[in-house]
Amino acid sequence: MSEVPKDAIKCLDKGFVRLVDSMGGDDAIVQAARVSYGKGTSKVSQDRGLIRYLMRHRHTTPFEMVEFKFHCKMPIFVARQWVRHRTANINEYSLRYSEARDEFYYPDPKNIEFQSALNMQGRMGEVPDDLKQKVKDYFKEISERSFEIYSELNDAGVARELARAILPVNLYTEWYWKNDLHNLLHFIGLRSDSHAQYEIRVFSDAMAESVKAAAPIAWEAYQDYVIEGLRFSKIEQSLLEKKLPNRVIDDISEDLAYQLTASLHFNKPRDKNDLFLLYQKQGGSDSNEDFNLKWNSGEIQIGNVRELREFKEKLVKLKK
């Protein structure tokens, strides 16, 4: 069995993900979006706001300027799921030109479960120990026997491109996989989901570590707007318009007026006497006295000004 490289993240029993090379990060996204300007023209806070704006409004092209190249080793059945994401450049270990290695995936007993009755693509339910042992034995039996036959045919001079068809899909393969950040985030969003198959999820989680390190702001934005965010259909929005009381919308809008005031003040400090006027310009309706009480509480959170204003506009549209 070949060793897992020292700079790789081990996956399953014999697999791994290793970042070979990468190009760009958060700064490359910003530079591509601000194509008329050079690097370093804005504050980090402004860069973060721009990246979050791009993600929120699904402007994907700047994210394609960041690239990652991975060296991965996985069972063939995982690779066949993986390759369905047709957005990468791939070069795989070829069994037409090279001999197969005696490396097979054997599932950990804790991951041997019954077929889910609710999800035809999933597994669920504790399997008795005797059945788990049978699964392990069968995996080992078919793997060892198929490799014996393969080796026999190979030694006899049968073409490798034909002899390889004897081997099962739990055989390990390797490839180099190069992809841009936009498509890699889409891959991770699907394959790190709790509904994805466990055996591919561990590889996706390992690749995510490289994304977090290279583009932490983009990763944060993807989590906020795609993974944890919600999008409403026209029908769902219509229901909100009918059922959501105006007083609730007004209460949220009032909170946003305070957050906008605090955020603008944080970005560009105002004189204390100007704060109430700034608050009123953001649509606030409290009295000066009430404003001072809430402002001095120290509990007002700051956020991205553009994002807060967009949210406020959406709320207004929901009012009957």
C-alpha cells in the first residue's frame, strides 16, 4: 500500500486529498470585480463588503479567477460520483497504461447501515454485528479474488485495458483535479451536505479546508448566502405578503435603522449631535429620547451597509 503524503489530508482508509497548487484568493476576486483598479485600493472591510455583494447577487465570474489543483486518491465508485461535476480539468491514473495496485476500500463497520426507506440514495438504521461482519468479509473476498484473477491475466499478457474490467469499483484510483473557486464551492455545497454519500463527503470536507485558508471571506459569504441562506419562490413570497403583519415588518425595519446608523457611524464616525439626524435619514421613527436610550445600551449590532439597505427594501415590498 502506498503511503499517504505528509502534506495530505487522509480520507477513508487509504485515500487522501492534497492541495498541489492554488492561484489567488479573496484579493483576486476583488481585483477581478474592480477591473479598472489595481490591487490594494480599498480597505479590507470594503473588500469583504464587495465579495459578499457578489455572492449575494450571484455575480459568479470574479470567483472563477481563483483556482485550486488537488491530488486526490479515492475509490472508483467515489470518483464516478465526483466526475459528474463536469467543470474541472482532470487527469486520472490509467489502468490501460499502468498496472492496478492492490488497494481496495473496506468500509468502517460504523458506516455500514441499511438502505433508507425514505431516501433511495441513502442509508439509515443500525445493522447487526453479524451482518456487518458478513459485509466486511464479502468486501475482502471479492477484492482479493478479483485482484488474483487480474494479476493472473496480466501475467499471461492479456491487455491491461481488458483485464481491468475484472476489478470492482472499491479499487482505489488517483487523479489531479483542477477547478475554479465558483465551481468548487458548488461541488462542496452539494457533496459536504448531510444528504451526500459519506464516502464522498469526507473528500469534499477535506477540499473545503483549502478553500477556507485561501479565500476565507468568500467562504464565509458562501456559507451565509448559499448554505445557510434562504431564497423564497414567488408563491412563498406571496404567502409572506398576505400573512406577515405590517407591525412586524415595521419593528424589523426600525431595528435595521439602528443597525444602519451604527454601521455608518462605525465606518465614518459622526459627531454625537449628528447621530439622531443620521438615524432619521435611515427611516428611524423613535423620538430623540428613545433613540438615546437604545443607542447608549451598547446592544446595537453593526453590519454591511449595502446588505442592510437591501434587506430593508425587501421588507418594504412585503408591506400590504
